[in-house]
Amino acid sequence: MKRILLIFCIAGFLAPLMSQTVKPKISFNEQSHNFGKFKEADGKVTHKFEFVNTGGSDLIVQNVTASCGCTAPRWTREPVPPGGKGFVAATYNPAGRPGSFRKYVTVISNSNPGSVRLTIAGEVVPKPRTVEDDYRYAMGPMRLKSNHLAFGNIKNTEKSEKRLEVINHSDAPVKIAFERVPKHITIKAEPATLKPEEKGFLVASYNAPVRNDWGFVIDRMGLKINGVSERNYSLVISANIEEDFAAMTAEQLAKAPVLSVDDPEFKFGKINQGEKVEHIYILTNSGKSDLHIRKVKASCGCTAVQPEKRVITPGESVDIKTVFNSAGKVGNQNKTVTIITNDPKKSKMILWVKGEVVKS
């Protein structure tokens, strides 16, 4: 009887140990690596984390995920037997990421625990900046920091000026001129002729009252470089023109028009590709003076029928019909209709058209 009890005791003691050793177990030689300082110009760096299966059955690395900027495209894919070795290779791409970094790689396996986090760190020494880095847009021998002059928000009563830096990246003079300049924009080059490797500015002035428009608007104009016009010698000019309510008194604000809509969101559900859906939004002037509809603009894929009246008296309503054409579209759709009015508290209202287009 004593022998039987002893056997049971030994078995009870060994059972947990055996269960632990039967399972696979991933054991890394190290779980963090510091690359130290290295140059951005030298490109990607890689470190191989090695591990041993210290368990009692085959170890399988099921997946490896990495945080932004770090990739782990290589790891041991085949089952690793007890006592066998494997690896996870973590790669960091320093391009455009100067300075210190710390990234993580998560290894998922059939080990217990099933998740292990590895760390790589280091410091990227930035590469010397080139003219091409600082002036990304080329127009013949001239390079520009941007091909877009964005004036941002501007009141309908204002004028605004922006400057765009340029450089003559050649060994000969560059003469700058302009063509197809809209009437509400004046622009000049300072200086008009750039010496070799000389920097300068394109100085543009935007006259919102002359533009006489509302909301986000875009213009395009051309440049002539040494008398030559090319298709890519063009500038985009943008602005978001807002009504100026700054001069309104408290009494005027209390008597101002108020735009309201029956429902700002139309959900058409699910339709087949090629079908059209229509919806009528009802706009109402809930204020105490006339509501002026300045502009109605629909996003791509939608058309908005202009209202019959653009001046809505207090308490009056007007319909705006919107048509969505699903031709050439598939998946979830989020289209907009923008209404711009003289409501000082909500001069821009966004109406939504939402749904799903499926291939028939």
C-alpha cells in the first residue's frame, strides 16, 4: 500500500512538469536590439532575433506583426522541433524618418505564452538635403517648393498675398513670365530673372471681391520659362471664400436669417451599379430676415438641381433635388451637397448622400 501511495505522489508531482515540457515554448536569446546611430542614406537595417524551442513538441510561428516604419517579412515558417532553432528578422526603413525611434515586433506562436514582443531602437542620422528635396516641383531649369498657392480661408471683402519660393537650378539665367492669369489674381516674380542657382519668390495677390464666388474655389494659370510654355508649367490657386459678418451688430444678428433643413442626411440603402437615386431636401428660413442662397455645389457623382428661388423670406421653404448616379461606382458611398447662405451662424451647411453600390 505504501508503494502504491508513493507512486501516486510521484505521478502527481511529475504530471505538471511533463505537461509543461510537452508543450512548445519559444525562448529568444534577446528580446531587444539597438542599432545605435546609422545614416538615413545607408538605407534599411535588419536584425535577426534568434530563438530556441525549449518545449517538448513542435513550435509553429503563426504570424509576425510590426509597428509603423518597421517590417518583419522573414521568419522561420516551418515547424521547429524541440531543441531546434529559428529566427525573426526585423527591418527598419529610415527613409524620411530622421531621429530616434523605438519600434515593436509582435510574434504570435503556439507557445505558452502565445505572444512575445520584440523591440528595435536606434537613431537615424538625416541625410544632407538636396535642392530636389527642398524644391520638389520642376519646371524646366526652375524648381518650386510647391505647384499650389493655397490662400486658405479668405473673407469675401478681403485681399490676400502669398509668396512661393523658387530657385534657378541651372547654370544659365531664367526669365519668368505668366499667362492665363485670372482677373482676380495679380502675380509677379521677384526677381523677374533668376541668376544661376539664385532663389526668388512668386508673389501672388488674391482679390476675393473680384472673384465674386463662395466656398472652396480653384483656378489654374500658366508660367513661361525663358519664353517657353509647357503643359506642366502651371500653378493651382485655391481659396475658401467666406462671407464677412464681422460688422453685424447684436441687433442685426438677432434678426438674421437662419437656415434649417428637414433632414441633412439621405440614406438610399443598397442599389445596383448604374442605378440613379433622387432625393429632395427641404430648406427653410427659420430666421427673421431674408435668406440668400449664395451657392449650391455637389461632390463628384452627385448633381443638385438649383432652387427655384435664391431669396427665401422668413418662414418660407424651398426644395433642392439631388440626383446620385452610381455608374462606375462600387462600395460604400458618401457624397455631399454644400449649401452656402448668408446665415451668419451657419453660412455653410453640408447635406449627405449615403449608401452602398453593388455590382449587378
